Amino acid sequence: MLDVLKRAPVYRREDDALAWARSRSASHASTKNKDLRMAMRFHFVFVLVIAAACCTAQVQTYYIRPVQTDPGYDPTEDSSAVSRNTTSQVNKLFLFIGGTGSSSSTSYNALRLLSAGLGFDFINLSYPNSVAAASLASDPDSMAFDHYRQELCFGTPVSDDVNVDSLNSIHTRTVRLLNYLDLTYPLQNWGQYLGSPSTLDWSRIVVGGHSQGSGHACYLAKQYAVDRVLMFSGPNDYSDFHSNSANWVRQPGATSVSGHYSYLSLNDEAVAYDKQSDVILGLGMLADDDTTHVDPIPAPYGNSHCLYTTQPPGVVLLNHNVPIMLSAINNDVWTYMLTSSTTTGIIEPGAGSGLAVFPNPASSVLYVRSSMSLGGEAYVLRCITGATAVQGRIPATDPAAVDLSGLQPGIYCLSIGDRAVKVVVQ
């Protein structure tokens, strides 16, 4: 029945009950096959809380196949899900790019409805997403990730791993879709997100994505000054061969670092959290910020932009999917990421120290990283009164582990040479 609905005319009003039913059906289908590929399709079970989250907003949803925007597209491709708030708009577009194997018409419904409920126009874009970024981890080509992102985002024929022309690129698909929406629904002002018929007004666009899609969102933010970029379970552009984040990650970009938000799972099994943290470090996000565990504390999470969770996956099966599953914790995190000031969280003392510590808050062990070698350097951990709680030398491992066992819960200052960072022990 739902498949028939998806092939029906693209315009319809989607109330919360229909959204819940659509997502439940997709989730039930995915649980019949529990291999990794089906687990990555992210068809989540909606529960009654979604009605509470969206009851104050009238959300209108269209399902638009790429072929409706240009006859050159494959008519069998999945539809893009497009939602808007009919009563309240913030005049910003949230362009969302899904992960490997995800469905643009049925995945990420909770995030779509919450965003539209907040007044954002929302697009879950249909694009070629069959090749995971993490599959390039052992490639000896130091530019493999760069070429992969460039071809998928813009259709430049430079990658050995994907085959995407300009028409099928993320950029062109977005432009075609917005032109279609503007022509079909002229009173809804979709044209405000176009700079011209062939360009986008990125200043009005929030780009975000999950897994593979988080890297595409971040890559676009390198090329254009976007409103902000939201990264869930990624980017995953870490080279095992070179033991470093991708070249493009470490290059300066058009969007300021303060406009970047990252939300990871500490227990991610698709790409290890420490490798994802290396990518975040390469982006420069940990220079003036700190990783923050969102589960035990309320928003605004110390104004941090580097967030992580330890929630169990439940019906979404993988920890890799946890940052984009429906939960009360995630609803608060998503709202914060979409609506907060883009002022980066401050580390006290020693803002700009270049130290990355995680998890923070921590309990028994704190891991420390830096863009420079720390092995053998002396460290001191002081409590808020200035008294020394722990001291020693940083081990020559990456990341380096500092033992916190026996410490009382509270706020501490970790000093390494002339650099310092705030640590919360719980």
C-alpha cells in the first residue's frame, strides 16, 4: 500500500499519523533482513512521541522523483522527500544528504518532521549513495577521498571509486529540484534558495548529512559559505593507509569552523570514534571546543559543537545510526544544532590550546590528542581550587590515556606544557 502511495501524485498533506505509519512499515520491513546493508537503510519505528513533537506545526510533504525535475534522470530512482511548515517559516532550507543505502523517501523521517516543525524547509535529497566513504580507507592514493567527494558533489570525472556525471551530482540535483519546486509551487518561495537558475544561495542553506552524507555536506561547506553544517556519524574520511584524515578535511574552507556541528556515537562500529575524532580534529573543530557527552546534560551542552552520545541503538540496530534515530535526547540535540548561535563552545582555561580530550565528561579514563606529538610531556590535572589531583607524563600512544580512577566528580583543569583544557569528571 505504501509503495502505491509513493507512486501517487507528489503533492499531499502529510499529518503526523501518516508519517508514523510510513516509518513503522519501513522499519518492519528492514528487521526481516538483519545484514549490514539493510541495517544501514535507517527505516525507523516512530512512536507516539513524534505526535507530541510535531503537533504544534502543520507539515506539508511532497515526494518528488528526480525524473520530474529533469527527463535525463532514471525514472525508477527514489523520490526526494520535501517538507515545509505551512504556518511558520524561518526562510532557511535544511538540505539533508543521507548515508549509504538509505532511502530519501522513507529514511530520517524524525529529523525531517522536527526540522519542518521548527520552520525549516527540508529536503532529503535523492542521489547516488551506493559507495560508502569508509570503503576508501585502505586506498594508497592520498587524494582518493578528495576525488570521491568532488565527483559525487559536482560530477567532475576524477574518481576511480564512483561514476557520477554533472547531471547526477548532488549540486545539480539540488538545483533541478529547487527550480521544479519554484515553478510548481510559486507561492511557496522556493526560489529564495536559488542565486540564479543554475546556482544556489548557500547563505540561506543549512547542509547536513548522515554517515557518507555528512562528508558530502562538509565538503560542500568547504566550497561555499553555508548557514551551518550538521554532521551525524561522520565524516568518515579517515585513511588507514596514511593514518590521517583526508586531504580535503585539513584544507581551509568557505564556511567558518564555528558554523560546523558534529554529533557522533562513542560506540560507532562502522568507523571507530577515534578515527571520526581525527577527522573532526582535522577540520579544526577541536581547537577552540571540546567533545561533550550529551546524554546526562541538557542543551546547550556548554555551547559545544562537538557532541557525542552513548545511547543504545535499539531498533536501529547499529550505534552508527544512533545520532539520527528518534529519541528524546536526539530531539533536543537536533533542535540545538539547528537553532543555536554558531558561537563555538569555549574551553576554560586555554581556549585555542589545540588539545582534544574525550570523552568529556569522563569517568575512569580520559583520552588526549593533539596535532603535535605529546608523548613524554608532563601533565598536571588540577581541581577547581588549584590543588594538584593527578600528575605524570603523557604516554607515547595515540590517543594518550590519562587515568582518572579515584577522582571525585567535578571540574578539573588538565595542563600539558603551556596548554590547558577543562575536564569534567563524573
